[in-house]
Amino acid sequence: MLKQRMSLIALGILSASTAMANDQEQSKGFVEDSHLNIAARNAYISRDYKNGKQDKAEWGQGFIGKFESGFTQGTVGVGVDVIGQYAIRLDGGKGRAGAGGIDFFKQGNGTIDDNGKPNPGSAPHDLAKGGAAVKFRVSNTVLKYGDQFPAVPVLQYDNSRLLSETYTGTSIVSKEIAGLQLDAGHFTKEARKSMEGTDSGRLKSIDYIGGSYKFTESLSAALYASDMQDVLKKQYVNVNYVLALPDQQSLTFDFNGYKTKLDKSFALENQKDEDARDNKIWSLGATWAVGPHSFTIAHQRSTGDTGYLYGGYRNAGGIGDGGNTILLANSYWSDFNGKDERSWQAGYGLDFTPFGVPGLTYNIAYVRGTNIDDGTNRGRGTEREIFNQFKYVVQSGPAKDLSLRARASWLRVSNNASEYNVGGNEIRLFADYPINVF
């Protein structure tokens, strides 16, 4: 089983650590190496749907504080991490909150009105939550238990909204060999980003194992696997190669792929078919960078009995493996992950530094997906999206590192793919200010 393999690998890493370079020997102490950082985020997302569905918008101010202690000195270092999150709702009441894809502030359980229609309830005016973890370090291997932000390809927490998802469990990260990182984890709770509480996602358990290796300065690869109790098993592979070219040019090839096998009971409950269990999805992108310009083309393809499933929350019909567990080229507003979907992307990026505006970048992409099977036997559907974003990072002065992002997407979905996705216009405005207290 995956848990047994995790234990064996952890023991092997620890037993071999004395022969490796030892970061623990460089420890300055619990207090001396400690850091406190606060990420202040003002975020607004608006969605204008095109199928008669009610438009949604939310606006809020969030703060995520992270205290990371150093490790005590000695062969085994001990430390703690503390997470605190707080958000204030600035807008999103009067029926505009509640979009699953925005999810700043989850609405209450609600009631039934006089006409027998559900009233979803109001969104909270603010929310606060926190957590802590204890950590141990031997050489370059860290074992951590408690509340964490797991960020591996098969369990990638969501930090793309106002506050962040957190998970409670155990993780091991080892960097004993130069260029090699090994990861393993066992998590039993998921905290929804839009709710208070440490188990608001009702996760049963998820185990993962894997690693990444940098073969050369140009070539790297990664391989991961996960097992989510009563839901699915998932594998991920990545290969990245950068070809340096003359005159400040480079060509980057990036391949990402997921293979998913759903549990029979989960497939029957969610797909209404216990045989609809398999999905394979992959993307291959190529980016040519020349001076301040970058040009990208990418192809992505989904095959199997179902589309690629990820994210969401178990008590809301989702998967529970993190809202960013889709490291694929064509993931913008739409993820282009429908059953049998094939999609192509053409993208362009510009860095304004040579034009006298350091810190300003612009990206635009057009993605078109075809061959979508939404399960209604109305033929194969299509979708297309235009994504573009301006981002500016302040380079100096009191507001240094302040990041401003303005993003807009236009998504259109054919009628015979309406059971898979919903089209519309989306605007995202984000202001992120990192505060390094100490």
C-alpha cells in the first residue's frame, strides 16, 4: 500500500542522511532563523454568464499570516509553523455570492421561501481561521505534522482566490541529493478557503508519493502518485526541457500528464455509471522567448470514460485534492478538461522592461477546444476562450513588491457542451502586498 511505501522511503532517507550534505548543521536556532510574513490581498472577481444563469461577483480584503520558526540545533532540529487567515467581505451580498468558481465567502445553509424555492442564505461579513504544525529536520529532510499548504502536482492547494485552502496531516520533503526532491504525505482534513474550521471540506484521506529531479540545467522531470480514499487514484508525469539559443533566445518544451482511476462507488455516485472510471489527460507546450517577447503554442488532449476531475470539496460533490491540481498548459478560466476534449492554444507575452517600465508584463492567449462529449448525445461540442492579463510589480520605494493584476477572460461554450461548462465574461482584479515583519 501507499502508506507502507511512504514509511519505507522515509526510513531510507533518514538512514542515508548522514552521508549527505547536512543543512541541519547550519541551523542558527529556533528563534534566530524564524520569520513572520503577512500577505495582504485585495481581490475582486466578476462573472457575467451567458446562458441565463445569474451573474456573480465577490470582493474582499484578505490577510494570510505565516510564522515559520527556525530549527533547534542538534542532530534533530525541531520547529513550528503557524498559519493565520482573516478576510473581510467588501461586496458580494444580495445574491451575487455563491459561485463555486469564485468562492470567497461561502453562503450559509439557507432556508426555503414561501414559494418553495431554496434561499441559499447570506455570505458572512468576515471569516477567521488558523492552524499550526510541528516540524522536524534531519540533514536536508523535513517531517511536518499539522496544518499545511501542500503543493505537489497531485495535491495542490488553491491560493488563487481570496484566502487559501489548508490541509491537516503529515508530509515529508527530502533534498538529500543535489537536484533531487522527494515528497510523501498523508492528509486527513481539508479546510475550505471560504469557510472557518479545519475540516470544512470533509476529506477522508489522501496519500501521495513522488519526486522531481533536475538532470541538467536544461532538463528536469517529475513523477507523482496519489490515492484518495473511496474516490480515486491518480498519477502525474512532467518533463521540461529548455534549449538555449543565441541572441537572448530560448525554446522551452513542457509536457504534463495525469492518469486517473475513479473508485467504482464514486463513479456510480457522480458519473451515474460505475464503469465510467478512467481518464488520461496531457498537454505539450512550446515557448519561444526572444528578448522581451514570448510566443507559445500548446496542445492538450483528454481521453477515457470521463473528463479530468480535480479540486472541489468532498461534502459538495468534489474531489478534494486541491483547487490547483491541474498543471496543464490550457488551464485558464476553462480547464479544457472535458470528456474526449482536444484543445489548442496560441499565446503571446511581453515584458515592458526594455521599454522603460520594469515590472510590467502582459499575456494573452487564445484556446479552442473541440470534440467535447457532455453526455447528452447531442454531438460533439466546442468551447473557446480569450485570456489576457496585465501585471505590474512595484520595483522600489515603500510599496516595493506590491503586485497589481488585471485579468479578463471571454469564454464561449456551444449548446451541445452546456452540461460540461458554462460560458461568459470574467474579470479578476488582484492587489497583493507581501509584508516581511521579520
